[in-house]
Amino acid sequence: MDGRPHVALIGMMGSGKSTVGFWLARMDGLRFVDLDSAIEEHQGRSVVEIFETSGETHFRDVEQELLAGCLASPQPLVLSCGGGVVLRAENRAVLRARAWVCWLRAGIETLSRRVRSGANRPLLGKDPAGDLIEINRARAGLYAETAHEVIDVDSMNTSQVAERIKLIRPRPIPYQ
Ligand code: S3P
């Protein structure tokens, strides 16, 4: 597939990347990697604990290292990325180069409903909806410049989004 074997899902927390990625990988018989889970496994602690005890910069360093590692895999995979993966230029570049990148774009109402209280989301404080608005405002341009395609997910459930991606994504080269 023109040198970009992987499918990477990006977008705000609550946009459905992990669930959609899981189903898409299952439908296509591809390996699925949830980058946050990979970070937790690598660090032996939760994302919240990493933020609390080592800080966001450390989290972003690990995220960058593991993202590059996943995308270097010769085996095509479906990768669901944490919402902040686009913050670093190096991540945006490697995603564009090595993956077909799809932005799951959701409105604030959808995101707020899905993240609810903001538990397990270290970047959300006492006003999750207000924080989501701010974060989304800061990142929308980065998602747009990183993505090859955008899907507006507000009126779709996760299996509809997975079906849609299956329809529009370039076909992968079978793994040799
Ligand atoms: C983050 C999103 C989270 C996780 C971390 C930081 C962000 O992932 O990586 O809490 O910066 O938006 P999800 O988008 O899967 O919730």
C-alpha cells in the first residue's frame, strides 16, 4: 500500500478510537495495538499514574518511542493513538509517512457524554466539557494536518465507523 501499511486512528479522547480500532482489526484479521495500553504495559503502571508520578513530558517521551516502534513493524496493524499523539511534530511526521491516518472527529457534546466525569483522563479537571473545548481548539489543526481522511462520528456508532473505514481505506499489501 504505497509504503504506508498501517491504519492509525487519531482524535480527541472519547472519539471512539480504541473501540473502532479493535473492531476494524478484527474485521480485517489485522493486529490491533492501543498505544495507551502499550504504554501502560511498557511502564508497568496506568496512564494516570505515569502523569502523576513522572509527569506529562515523560509520558510523551514514552508515547513517541512506542509509536515509532509500532510503525516500524513490518506487519500491518491497526493502531489507536492517544488524543495527544499529534502534539509532537516527530509523531505527526512518522504517522503521515508510515500509516494511513484517519481522524475520528467528534463534537464536544459527543466527547463530553463519552468521557463523563473525566475519570482516568489526567488532562481533564473539574470542568471536563470546558477542558475538552480548550484542548480540541488547540489540537484541531494538528489532527487535520496529520490525517489522510476525516470521519465525523457524531451520528454513527462504533461499528458503523469501523465499516466506513473499511470501505474508504487503501487496501493493505498482504503480509509476507
Ligand atoms: C491524552 C489522551 C489519552 C491518553 C492521555 C493523554 C490526550 O488517550 O493518551 O490521557 O492528551 O488527549 P485517549 O485519547 O485514548 O483517551
